[in-house]
Amino acid sequence: MQRSAFSLTELLIVISVITILAALLLPAISQSKKRALQIQCVSNEHQLGAGLQNFLSNNHGYPMYVAPSNSDSPGMWITQIEHDGLGISNPETNYYWKGVWL
């Protein structure tokens, strides 16, 4: 009775081919991840620019570093852009602190 099986040489060749294919694939995956992070960063910068432009059109000037509490837009420049530029009034739903500002 004869059993069919792979020889040691055949198994080593298959393992080496798989290793070569994986080595060729890893740089492509790394580059695509880097490109995705770069696209996300550009998108975040675009959102901040849009918020700043909206603030400029609403207030006819740039946000102050720290605005006094009796002004229309009190607080730090970040909160001024969030409230007047991006229209975020509820801190619980402020996803900009989780995404765009990072």
C-alpha cells in the first residue's frame, strides 16, 4: 500500500515561495497605510481651514488667543473656532477633540 504525501523538498519550496510573496506584499501594505494617514491628516486640515474661514466671515476677524468672557466668542481660540467656525455647541458631541485636533 502506497501513501501519497509531500516530500520535505516540496514543503520547503512552498514555504519559501510564500515567504517571498509576503516580503513583496508588506511594503505595499505599509505604503497604503501611510497614504491613508496622510489623506486623513489633509482632510483634518481642510476641516480646520473651513472652520477658520467660517469664523472669519461671521466675525470679520481672526480668533483671539484668549478672548474675554464678555465677548461674543469667549475662551481659547480653539473653542472660538469650534463654536463660531464649526458650529459645535455641545461638548459631549464634540468629535473634533477625538479626530480633527489630534
